[in-house]
Amino acid sequence: MRFFPWGFWLLCVASAPARGDSGSKARSCAEVRQLYGAKGFSLSGVPQAEISGEHLRICPQGYTCCTSEMEENFANKSRSEFEAMMKEAGRSVQTILTAQYRSFDSYFQDLLNKSEKALYDAFPSLYGELYTQNMKVFKDLYSELRRYYRGSNINLEEALNEFWTRLLERLFKLMNPQYHITDEYLDCMVKHAEQHKPFGEVPRDLKVKATRAFIAARSYAQGFLVGSDVVKKVSQVSLSHECTRAIMKLMYCPHCRGMSSVKPCNNYCLNVVKGCLANQADLNTEWKYLMDSLVVVADRIDGPYNVDTVIGTIHMRISEAISNLQENKDSITAKVFQGCGNPKISTKGSSSEDKKRRGKVALEAKSSAVALEMLVLDAKGNLTALKSYWVTLPSVLCSKRVMASSAADDKCWNGMTKGSYLPEVMGDGLANQINNPEVEVDITKPDMTIRQQIMQLKIMTNRLGNANIGNDVDFQDASDDMSGSGSGDSCPDDVCGKRLSKSPSTRQPETHAIPKQSGHGISGASSRSLPSAFLLFLSVAFIAVQHLWR
């Protein structure tokens, strides 16, 4: 009985080193506290040293510096930060596309403005009342051309035909003031205009060239705006719940584990981001088509369609047409009288002195072909660089935003601890995420907002394709077709219709996995086995000594 206190004392001593050792190894949470405060959170309740982590729902349940509240706050923070990264990356693309649009738009508008100004400056001296009494006809033409370029629903060929018809009616009356010409007579004259060709070949030639140039210019400018708008809307798509958990595990769980200085493994980061941006990657095919189509039309604008010459010389072609009419006035009038009859003589009478041509004023068109060439070269370079934007985005985010480690690093954060990352990197797009080990992705439910944007890209690419061959196609409402398209729209028959989640069998064996200890989080196996063996030894010693005592 005298030995019992000694035995009890020995057991207490034996158990003390186990607790003391564990306590001495508990790491400080100073770095996490500093980070948590810097993110704008209160430090109230934040541990000073590591605590058991069985309460964690996202991070590994080992010893941790994060409480449940901290984990939730970090998860929300990681979500907002990742979405901000997406928007920032998108804004850089928007800036490039918008800058290209503005450069071309400024060039094209300036070209049109100079042509109009040249007409207003020269025509009063050239044509006197033939111009001054018909200024509205010319102003209306340039107004219609601008409206078309801006995207109004105008038939450009009809607008040009209307201009020549109105101009012919006005000029014919002014050149024949001695006759009383009724509206019915003008209608007859217009019907014969195609046969008589009062303006020569100018109307037909200008219609062909100007239509092709304006269609190409309008589609080209709109292509940049559509591309920018698609990036803006896709960048605003919210992260899924599964993605938020994966991003939190990637960005903040190493801090909770006391590994603030350990960077995420590059391949681990790629799998997380590819899973989160699976739908966005499906834009790749149609996005590339749009970029390629813009390049092709850019070559047309600076090449066969010769926008600089065609748009910049509209006033000169109009002057040429009027000159043709004046020079062939008598023969044209005779043909009209022959086809429509002789109009009645006007009782008012009028002097035609001021209506005659007052002399020649040189009409010039200052070429800006060099400026256009530079614009096109710059645009083609940017468009080529942006072609792979959606599939290179994960790599860009991981290397420049998340600051992942190098691919060869075997001492990086792999989602569980510091070590190597074994799973292979997933492919791009929704369908390729079926076995993503980091993010649970339902490949049977594509994001509808992104599908709509894929359709917008298709529509714009189709418009550019038609512009390339000189055809004008109005935009169709994308809301009429919500079926979506592009890579990843469909999935194999054997996997569609069922929820696809991560399967442990699809992930390669991980050497870094640490078994979970019930009730005590995760710790080293050797540190747990030592106290148990020591206690067993003391128990045996106690029995032996007690036996000898007796």
C-alpha cells in the first residue's frame, strides 16, 4: 500500500512530457494574425498559437491558426479577390479592344468629315445654285452614311439610290428652268435614268465600292465592341460554391496551417483555376474565330476595299457625277423628252446665269493610307496576341496573381501540406473537368450567361464573314437561340444526366497525405506512439516493483 503514491506519481510524470512536448511544438500564429488584420478583420478570438483543427470545413483538419469564423471570412475574401482578379484581367483585354475601336473609329469619322467639309468648301464655287439650293440633299447623304456606320438599320444601297434620285430631280429642274416639270414628270424621268445614265458610271461604281467599304468598316468597328462586351459580361460571372471552397483551400489554407511562406504548387493552382473557369474556357473556339475574322476584314479594309480612297473621295465622285450631267445636259434632256414627252413651258421664266458652272476649283483628297496601314498593323498584332486569352487565363492568374511556385517545386502547398503535387493537369473547357481532383464540376450544366456570349461571338463572326465578301447581314437576336454552342456544349452519352463528382480512385496516390487522428486533429504518428509505449513500460515496471516489494 505504501508504493501506491509512488506509482501514481510515476504515472503523472510519464504523462506530463507528452502534453508538455505537444505544447512546446505549437507554432505561433503571429503571421496569420497579421494577415487577418491586414484583410480588415478583427483580431478578437484569433488564436495566439495553433489549436486543434477538427472544426475546419474547408482546410485540412490538422493543427491550425484558424477558427471556424476565420475560415469563413477567408473563404469569402478569397472569392472576392479571385473575382477581382478575373475582372482586372478582363479589363486589360477590354482596354486593348476598346482602344483599337476608338483608333479606327476616329480615323474613319475623320475621313468622312474631311470629305464632307471638302464638298461644302468647294461646291458653292463649282456649282453655284446647283449646290446652294440643294445643300440638304448632300447633308442628308452624309448623315445617312454616318447613321449606317453607327449601326442604324439602314439599307445602304437604297440610301445611295435615294440620294442620286433626289439629286437628279433637283438638278434636272434647275438646269431646265424654262419648263414646268411636275412630280409625275420627274417620276417618269427617274424610271428612265438607269437607261440614260445621266451621272455616267459614277452611281453604280460608287455604290459597289462604298457599300463594301462601309459594310467592312461598320462590322470591323462593331467586332471590337462585341469582343469587349463579351469579356466584360463573362468577367462578371460569379464563382460557384465548389469553386469558392477550392480557391479558399488554394489561397488561404496554407496560412491557416502556419505555412504562410509556402507558395501553392503550380499544377495544383492550374487544376483549381481550370475547374473554376471551365465554362469560360469554352469561349475559346468562337473567340479565336472572332479574332481571326477581324484580322481578315482588317486586311480587306487596307487592301481590296481601299477604305481610305473610297470614303475619302466621296465628294470627288459626286462632283464627277454632276459634271457628267452638265456636260451631257442636252443629250440627256432630249432622251428624257423622247421618253416622257415635252413638258409645258414655264410662265415664270428664270435666269440661268447663276446656275451655270462658274469655273473649276481643284478638288483634292489628302491620303491617309499610311495612318490606316499603321492602324491595321497594330490591330493585327493585338488580335493575334488575344486569340488564346481564355485558355491561357489560368496560367496567367496562377503565375502573376496567385504567385504559384515553379512546376518543378516539390516543397509547395499541395492542398494538404508542403510537398509535391502528383495529379495531372486537366484539359481546358467544361467537358475536360469530369475528373478534376480539386473542383467538383457538373459538366451537364453549362453556364447560361457564357452560352449567350458564345452565341454573340458566333453572330459577330458571321457578320464579319459576310463583310469579307461584301454582304451586309443584320444582327439577329441572340436570345432567340439559347441552346449555346462551342466546345464543351455536349458531353458523352455515358456521363450525361448524372452528377459528376471527384472520385478518390481518379486521383493518384499522394505521398503527402497525413492520416486524421480522431479528437486531436492531425499530427505526427511517431509523436503519438512514444507516450503510449512509455506508459505501458511504466505499468509493467510498477507491477514488477510491487511484486518485489511483497
